[in-house]
Amino acid sequence: MKEKIVKPDPQRGIELLSRLLRVYPYDISISEHWLNTLRERGIGEIMKNLWASKIFDLLDQKGYQLFPPYSGVYLRYRVEDYYRFINDLSRKLMECLSSINKKPKDDIYLKTRDFMKLQYFFRILYYFLALKDESGGWDMALENAGDNQIFGEFYNIFGISARSPKEICKSSTFISKINEILIELGYEAFSLSNDGYLRFFGVTMSSEEKRRVYDLLSAKKYDNVIKDMDKVYEHLSNGNHPDALSNCRKAQESFFKRFLLNHKIETLHDGKKTEDGTVWPLAETMRQNITNLFKFPKYSKNLDTKGFYYLLESSKFIISGLASTAASHGKSKPHIITLDEVKVATSFLIMMINTLLPFEK
């Protein structure tokens, strides 16, 4: 018996997107009829507090406008008007999606203006949902609130009272739903990482490793490393191979520093401060502290004395060996850095992080 591959369902994707936006910040599984009774007289406040003065204003600040500036006409909105607004918003988002690059040229993805609109839009929606993640999410924060301050904060952001906290959408659920929608719409090469940013990953095995490294770094709060890695791909999209290679080394240094500082190792093996370290002493300090930094499965053999030992040893030379020439400036005949050389560096960086992070103590 042969299994059929289920094809994407664009209409389902559009309907899920509309539903997600209509009930935001609540979970997509909420009873919309019940939700409408809650917000029936406060649609104007939702438009003013959430969409106009926060989401659209933040987009405007970045130079990406989806709707004209706020107008007092929103105060007279009813539920029916809100539905028309969400339909218009869904249409604009679909227009942006249809205009973005679906396939990279020469393995380099170029982010268009429409891509940036989508990236910031989804990031803003994620950001407000994730504000209380350190407290277990909005639902836990509201249930454990000892006064009305947290309820006031929720209202000031979303324009609606925080009834039924358990129905509020988790930031992680929001990410998974947007990624499900993107797949249904035929954009499986794109997804939101755990930090809420939309990125192009592709559909190859190597793209899955890239997707995994972003998720690991996001989950463990390695934000500085994510920024350096994003810069690598920004430089690549501009054809700037030397700076892309240089940023690979910066990302490696940032990763080692954050890893060591997370474990209270503030001085390197050569006596210098960890914060001021370069690749070689950082990697050597990691290598000398393998048993203190990593926890391996009981069944594993030689991971500490050979596997991670030689991985960290080689990490001193792979990216640095390529990036050293890229970092030199002022030469009359600068070295030509090729795309393939940058790919070697990024591949090693991704492999190294994906190997080390899961075993961090």
C-alpha cells in the first residue's frame, strides 16, 4: 500500500491565518462566540491599544507601513468592522508573501521589503505574547498576580480584559501555528525561529541543521550569537564575503564567551578575562573544562577524552584559518574570499554549536 504525500492546502492556510489574527492574543482554539461577547463593546480599545498604537506604530518606526496612521474612527468599531479589518490585514499579509523571494539565487537569499514587513510583523505579535514567558506565560502570570497591576498591563497592551487566562495563546504555540500556516501556503522553506523572527532556511538537510541551531540558541538565550549569525547571512546577501567570514569568527567567539560565562568561568587558561578572549584561548579553556561544562549519556564512550576534545581542538583553526585573511585591511591586493569558503565556515559553526549545546550542563 502506497502512502500519498499530502499537498499544501493554501485555502486552509489563509483561513488559519485569519482565525489566528481575529482571536489574537487568545489561542486559536478559543470559542470565538464567547470571545465576541467579551470584546463586543471594546473593539475600539483593541484597535487603539494593540493594533494602532503598538503593532502598526512599531512597524512604522522601522519604516514598514501596513496601514495608515491611527484614526479616531476606530473608536466606533463594532465586531463586524473588526472582522473586515482582519480580512484587509490578512489580504495585505498574503500580498507580502506573494511578493517575497521563494527561491534563493546562487544559494543566497535576498530579503525584500515585503519580507522585512512580515518579519517585523510576526516578531511584534510574538513579542507581546512572550512578555511574561519568564513567569511561565501570561496565563501563569495572571493567575499568580497578587494585585491588579498585571491585569492593567495586559489591558494596556491588548485592549481587552484578561478573562480566562488559560485561553491566552502561548508564544511557543504562536510560533508553531505560524509555521503550520506557512507550510500550508507553500512556504515551507520559511519559518519562525524560537525567537519569533521569520527566516529563510530552505528545504534541504543542511537547512534543517541551520533551523536547529537557531532554535537551540534561542532556547538557551544566546541572543548575541544569533545577532552575529544573522549578520553573516546579511553580508552574504550583499555579496560581502570577507565580512561574512569575519562575522563567522565573531559568532564563534560570542558563543564560546557566553558558554563559559554561563558557567561562571570569567578567567581564561592564559589569565586573561573571558570577555576579552579570542578563539584560541577560549577554545582551549573550553577543552580544559570539558568535564565541568558538559554532561554526557552514561552509555557514551570517549566523548570527553576524544570526541569533544578533538572537536574543540579543531575549532581553534577551522574558522580562524579562513577568517584571518578576511580580517586584514589596508592591503593593496586584498585576498579574494569565495562563497564556498564562507560556506565551509558557516557549516562548521553550525555543526559545532549543534554538537556542543545539547550536552551543556
